[in-house]
Amino acid sequence: MIIWYIFLGEILGMACNCNGVCTRYRAKRLDNGGRYSKGQKRCQRCEIFIKWEGLWCPCCNYRLRTKPRNSKYKIKFQEEIILNGM
């Protein structure tokens, strides 16, 4: 059954892996502040932070993460949002 879904995804044009387009949009590491509060987004499939306006990765069409998952960084993210007035 799993093989069928993988095969069906390839037929429908869903990308299964990173094809390298996202490296053009790779975001640089920042000295101060968090990546998410500065507008960077993370693609879990490509495993990089990118500077991209859309919600979907330009490379693999996977949903980009816009908020941290770790509770410690969630609190830090919220504090930065409040300080910046977003």
C-alpha cells in the first residue's frame, strides 16, 4: 500500500526530494535575534533556512515552517514579535 502512494505521488508530479533550487534562496545566519522573527523560513525536507515570501518551498513544494517548534524558542520568538511590534 505504501509503494502505491509513493508511485501515485510521482505520477501526480509531487516532488519527493530536494532538487537544489532552494539553494538559490538560502538565508544567511544572523548574529542577533532569531531566524523566524527576521522572516526566514525552514524547509524540513531540504533541511535549510530560506528567504522566501511564499508558504511552500520553491524546490520541493513542501510547506515551509514559519515558527519554531521548541518551547524555549517559541517564547523567545513571541518576545521578539512583541518588541518589534509585528
